[in-house]
Amino acid sequence: FVTLHIVQQDANDNIVANYIATSALYHPETKVWELQFVKVVHYDETGNVTDSSISDSLMIKDWRETPFRLASANLRAEYLSVPELRDYLDYNSDFPPTLLAPFATHLQYRLALPWTCLVIAFIATALGIGYSRRGILSSVAAAIIIVFSMNFVTHLFLALGEGARIPDWAAAWTPNVLFGALGLVLLYYRATNREPPSLNLFGEGRIFAR
């Protein structure tokens, strides 16, 4: 890092110190920051300067920030891989839950995503079995409705998880559970050579037409 201006605040957001340095080095083995050619200015609670000093090198041991934490401050959860999400949650575990919620939610979503393929396979298998032209048309209509519903529900629960409205695991896995259960029910009806009433769209239309 070069040409730094670091502001240190207390628990009440009052500025207690300013660090102006030409460069900074981080020593990971000792977790120490080294500020080079640095000027330090300290302030009291009212904002008045209490003292200032200039030194060629200053070693600071009590800062919790790391280069990774600084670099990841503007990262977006949806663009990170599973290892990157895990690293973010590990290095920033002391952040408030509301700030970690998007990353925890997308980590669970990445883990749940392969199982979505199995859910879709259940639904596709059930809807792919047709016994008549009317049954095929009903399956096509049902497939369109289910695809749009699954997409809407998935993004709805992701938004709830990112906003810390529900737990991250619930946001990621609930759509799979709901539509997986639907796929198994449809598969059961088709395996027993029956159509569920909700898919008998054209049959109901014929009854009303009479």
C-alpha cells in the first residue's frame, strides 16, 4: 500500500488518531503492520490535537485489519466462488450478522445448487410421461408454470436471506425442498397412472364447456 491516510475512531465514532504514511507493509507471520515515513496525530474527545509525531517506521500490532479484509470490502457475494466465500466469512467473522448475511446465503446457495438439478430431474421425469395428447399439453403448461414459479421463489428466498430476514440455510434450501416435494408427488401420480387434479387443465376446460 502506498500514500495512505488512516483514520482511527473509538466506539462512539470519535476520531482519536490520524496516520499519514507514504507506504505500509503487512507481516502475516506476526500480524503486524509497518507504516513507513509516517506522521501520527492524536486527538481528544472534543477533536483537539493532543500530540503529533513523525517517524521513519512505525510498527502497529493491535490492528485487526488485514490486506484481504481491506481488499474484500467492496466485494459482492454473488460474484465469489465457494472458496472465496468461505475465506470472506472466516476472515470477517467479527462483522455484524447483517453484513455477513449475503455471503453466508450465497455460500449455502452454491452448496444447494447441484441438488436443484435433481429436483428438476424429478419434475421433468414426471411431466415427461404422457398418456394422451391432452396429457402432453397439460404437462407443457404445467412445466412453464413450474419453471417461472421456481425461478421466482428461488430469487425471493435469496433476497430474504441476503437481507438477514431468514437464516441463510433456509434461504438456500427451501426452494429445493418445496419443489423437490412437488416433483416426488407428480412422479407418484404418474407412476400410478393418474394425473393430479392441478395438471388436468384441459380436462377441466372441457367440463366447463359442457
